[in-house]
Amino acid sequence: MEKKYQVQGTASTPTVDYHVSSGLCTIVGVSTPVDSMDFYHPIIQWVVDAQNEIVTGTKFEFQLNYFNSSSMKALLWLIQQISDLIQEGKQWHLVWVVLEDDEFMLEGGEAIQTLIDSPMEIVSR
Amino acid sequence: MGNILNYSGINNESINANLLSLIQELSKNSVPSKTMVKQTIMSSIELLDNALRHGVSQDISIKLELLADGVQITVCNDAKLPDILRLQEIVRGLLRMTKPELNALYLSKLKEGVMSEKGGAGLGIIQVIKNGAKHFSVTYENKLEDVFRCCCIVNFEKIA
């Protein structure tokens, strides 16, 4: 059975759709949980556990409309973990999506870019 | 000019999420500029988060007002006096910083800071001021013995 991690979005948490074989792992929506690590830690753990099955070329996309600052910190931990695995040789890509020239999301993506060792593309949609 | 939202009552994680959804909808329909809509929503998120994390009761209030020259957000919660005085000191210090200093502090806290027991990253107030708050004050009054009503009042001005 294909390994995947999926969570339906709510008013305070984003939709998570992570598959080992689809080539695209996405986090989309709003992220304002009070305990953000409670939400993001299982995703980080899933990536670590599934790292050898996630296909080459997989894009990890982050497309958030709003997030609280503790989610920003938790997202950085997740992206840093993926970045570390890329540094160890995984052929994956990090993509931060900015909707409608949202300057706050752009700033958030640029902040993360400066703190990780792997490239992260910022794209506007 | 007038109130966009005026809520007073219980807050918990579920009500917080509903309030934020409401603020998103109301701000998009009432606040004149796209930047100010985003400032209002992002700052309300942080102020409500703080009230939920650091309040000593679930009794909060939030008021969003449209002013002639911008938007004012007022979030009140019950708190202990030492926490309020610490918050006042933090806000005063942050308001004295330049934009590059704020950005550097934000990045350093983002990278090195640890999550508090209450799940906070210590970034919320920095984020509100980084968002462009033109005025940020913390007021308080005694409510009951050692419990104080603390209000954070934040203004964003229209960019000419």
C-alpha cells in the first residue's frame, strides 16, 4: 500500500497531502493552531520515516494564505528537515507559493530562504 | 467609519478559529486597501493567539474599528500584572527598533528561539510591529485581586 500522510484542512489548520509516489507533496490553506508543533511534528516524522520511498523529483509545495508566528517556526523546522535530506542527496525541490502578490507571504518565504541550506523557489500564482 | 467587529466573551481554540475566519471575511469587505486587510488579519491572529496563550481566563474581547486614517485593533484579556509589565517593556523596546533591526531580531528568534511551554515562538509581537503597526500600546486596569484586564491597542495607517 502506498505510504501517504493526509489531513483535511480546518478553519485553523491547512490541508496536508503527502504521498511517496505522486511527485508532489502539498500543504495548502490557513495555519493558525495554538499548538503548531502538535500539528507539524507528525509531518516531519512522516518525511523522515518515508525518506527512502519518496520519489526522486518530488516537489514539496507550501501555499498558505495566513499563518501565525508559531506555525512559521514549525514550518521552518519542517522545511529545514527536508532541506537537510536534500543536502544528504535526495533529489527533491522546495517551493513556496505566493498568491496574488501577497507581500506578507513573500516576506515569510524570503525569511525561510535565508535560514536553510538548500534552494527554495518562490513562485507567484 | 465604525466598528467592523466587536466581540466580547469566551475564547478557546475553536472560537479563536471561527473568529479568525470572521475577521478574514469582514476585513476583506470593509478595509479599504489590500495591504491593510492583510495587516489587520495577520495582526489579529497574533493578538488573539497571545490572549489565548497568556490569558488567565477565557474571557477576551476583540474590536476592529475602521478609522478615518486606518484601522484599530483592540484585544483585551485577563492577565497577571508581571506578565503585563513584561509585555509593555517588550513593546516599548520593539517600537524603538528600526526595520532592519526588527528583521534581524525576527530571523534570529525564528532560527534560534525555542517554543515556550504554551506553544508560543516569541515572534508574535515582533510580527505585529514588523507588519507596520504605527501605534501599539498596552493598557491595564485592576479587575479582581491579582487579576488585571490587559488591552493591546494597535493601529495601522493608510499608506498615502
